[in-house]
Amino acid sequence: METVSLQELWDRVTGTQPDPPRWLILATGLAAVLAVLYRPVWRPLRTVVTIAHEGGHALAALATGRRLTGIRLHSDTSGVTVSVGKPTGLGMVLTAFAGYVTPSLLGAGGAALLANGHITMTLWITLLWLALMLTMIRNLYGAFALVLVGGVVFAVSWLAKPDVQAGFAYLLVWFLLAAGIRPVVELQQMRRRRQAQWSDADQLATLTRIPGAAWVGLFGIVSAVSAGTAAGWLVA
């Protein structure tokens, strides 16, 4: 493995890289959309969305002064984040709200970085997010999932050629943008069948007395606007 100094590492992470060819940007976008729509591919990749979702809950909990006690990721692509604090109020509302919108917001943040040539930084911020989550994971499968995803991201960011890094970074960001929308649709479908009585939307309805359907709609608006805005940055 290549040996570099801390200064060289810093320069590599914070520096900019040339924009990839336009065809690669569009091809990775199409591949991401197909991965979200094609169920056999979506099913295993949904864990990536769960990682972002539960990380969003965790970040919101910490930002609002709650004490984070643990995160669990399950093999059925579900997850749970547990925090301790006041059971009502703005902090709890923001914590419950953050999950479904975080994948799209992360995708938009990644798109902003890529639009400014920060391909390597996008990958290393992803690694930092995964590493911080790993410190709070409380089950074996969750640790395995984070190490696996983190290992892939690290291998690409450290060993792959620049064009491969660019393609992977764009694919990851496109995937977060597209994948942020499908769980919101699935949530409303499950709520209609009364299979999601303890969903984030229903918890928010209990906390605020605003109907759960309204919260699902807000999840969808944030995800769709984030995806549309970020897509414009990526293809500009």
C-alpha cells in the first residue's frame, strides 16, 4: 500500500480533481435509478439507505442535546436508533423527522462537493460518517454492514484510479438521491395497509398532533426537492 505523509493525505482529501466526462455522470445517474427501481438489486443496497437513515436520527439526537445510547442495523434492512432525553418537544420531533430525509440531504451535500471537484473529499466524508456510526453500533450485523461498506469506499478512495474514484463517487451520490425517495413511497404504502403503526411519521403525529400522512408528504417534498436540485448541480 502506498505510504503518504499527513500533509500529503490532507492535500489529497481537500484538493480538487478534474470533472469526469459527461457521459460518465449521466451513466452513473441512470445506473443508480435502475438500482433503486429493480427490486433484486434494491433489496441488498437498501442497507446503505438504512445506514444514512439511522445516522440522521443519531446526528439529530446529538445536535438537540439528547444522549445517544446505540444504533442497530438489521439484516431485513430495518434499523433503530435509541437516544435518551425529554420524550416530547422540539428535540424529539427533529430526531424523529431526520431519518427519512437524511439520505437525500446527504446526496445533495455530496452533489455540491462533486460539482466543485471534491471527489476524494466526498469519499472520505463518507468514511468519516461510517466510522462515527461504527462507534455507536450495538449489534454484530450492524458492525458487519458498516465495515463492509466502509471497506469498499476506502478501497476505492485509496487504491482505485481517478476515473474509477469519480465514477464510484457519482454513483454513490446519485444512489442516495434516488434511494431517498423510494422508502418514503414504501412507508405510505405500508401505512395504508396498517403495517407501520410505529413509523417515524406516526411517532411525529403523536408528538405534534399533525397527521402522519402530512409528515410522509413532507418527507417526500424534502427528498424530491433535494434530488431535483442536486441533479441540476451534477449535470450542469
